[in-house]
Amino acid sequence: MYIAASLAILVTMGLALARALSGPTTYDRIAAVNMHGTKTVLLIAVLAFLSGRTDVLDIALVYALINFIGVVAALKLVEQGNFHTSDSLDGDAKQGEPK
């Protein structure tokens, strides 16, 4: 039963990769990469359960956090074109001027 779950996760990871490669928009591709990362965490958890090594779950949690931060950074980069906001730069240059 757990092997069937692992195979199902692998199939959905393949579908997510296909969506990431063919997605019509950048947001579709980022969502597919996020789904692939989530399925990777699930696969690590299932394999840890099957092997009886629950200490590997810590690696899955760290990977989930890295996946989340990476997706947020990618979305910010796509939306703004850089990783820092332009408001903070304008505010530093115009500190003496009244708003």
C-alpha cells in the first residue's frame, strides 16, 4: 500500500514537472515547481516511514521551508524585477523632504 502511495507521488511529480516545462505563464510554472517541492517532501516522508528512519523527517521539514522561501522569492522577483522594494530606496533618498 505504501509502495502504491510512493508511485502515485512519483507520477504526480512527473506531471508537475511537465506542467512546469509547458506552463503558459510564469505563475503556472512557479506553482508547478512549488507542487513538485511539496510532493518531494511527501515522498521523503513516505520513504522515511517505510525505512523506519523517522530522523529523516527533519530533512523533509527543512526542505519544505526552503521550498516555501524559494517560491516566495521567485514570485517577488517576477512581480518586482528585484528582491528589494523601490519604496525603501526612495525613502532613503528623500528623507529631508515632506510627504
